[in-house]
Amino acid sequence: MTTARDLFFVSLDVPSGRPVERGDLSLALAGAELSDLLAGGAVTLEDDRIVPGLVPATGDPLLDRAGDALVRQPPYESVEDWLWRRGDGLASAYAAALGAEARAGGARKSRTALWSRRPAATGSEPSPARRQAAERWAAREPALAGLAAALDIPEGAADEPADPADDPTATVLAAVNGALTELEGVRQRRRIEDAAFDNVWRAP
């Protein structure tokens, strides 16, 4: 399993302080993929630039796709740019992939069910992958816990700054938090603009 897959399951199974939007989850998943590429030595960071090295096959199609998507020409890509580019629609890609794997394994679950239902709520037995994610979450593995905290998982975690053990992880977490703040700012501006538009039409 990868950090991104585990984070996806954690986002489903652990109560959060606010609804986890797909856009937010997509950015965090891109950060999780980068965290795994860093841990595996496939990339290094020079300041905030992602410098790719030899990227061996990981056995995980989505993580392999992330490795293939790395920018390999100087000045390389910043962590922030990676999050926005790789994160585009990434939550839906993970939902589709994990749903397909569940169906192939004999679990009759729709993509919607995978996205929205917790095993405890449905009375079903969690899959081995989901159990593994729960075990890693229980151990509070730093990268997984830090990325989940950026999504306010569990509730209140966003108010407690993560303390990662290494600088590359800290760089990724800082970039994820920055991207999430920027995305929320975009949402707020849209809400204000929509409210102003509605008021214009309601005016006598």
C-alpha cells in the first residue's frame, strides 16, 4: 500500500472537523504520492524543486503514473506546481482505481459506496487494504498523520502543527497546507461573487 491509498481510506473512515472536499483531498493525495517518491529515493528536493532520479516500478499503478509524470528538465518543478498539476482530479482517480480493485476482488461495491460508506456503518468487513490503512493510522505514521491533519482529520488536528521527522516531509506538508489555504480562498471569493450576483437579481 501507498501513503496516498492509506490517506484515501483514512479520509473515509476517520471523522474530520469539516467535510473533506474532493479538491482538498486531491491536493493531499498528490502530496502523499510525492512523500512516497521521496521516501523511496525516486526524487530529491533542492529547496522546493523536485529533482527526479531513477524511478523504479513500485507495483502500484497510480504511484507509477506519478513517477512517469515527473518533470525531468531543469529548472524542474516546484512542489506547489506539482500539487496543482498532479492533483487535478486525483481523488476521483483513486476512487475509480480502488473501486475497480474491490470489484475485481469480489466485493460488490459501487464507486459511490467506496467513496461514502464506512465499513463500520454498513456492517461489512473491511478489506485487507482498508485494515492496513487503519493500522498505519493507529501508529500515526508521520507523513500520513501530517497530510490527514491538513484535511482536519481527526477533528481539531488542523490546530496542532505537524512535526515531521525530516525536512523534505516538512516541505511537502507546508506546500499542501499552502495549496489548501489558496483553494479555500478561491472558494470564498466565488461564494462572495455568487452572493453579490444573487443580490443584483433580487433587487427591486
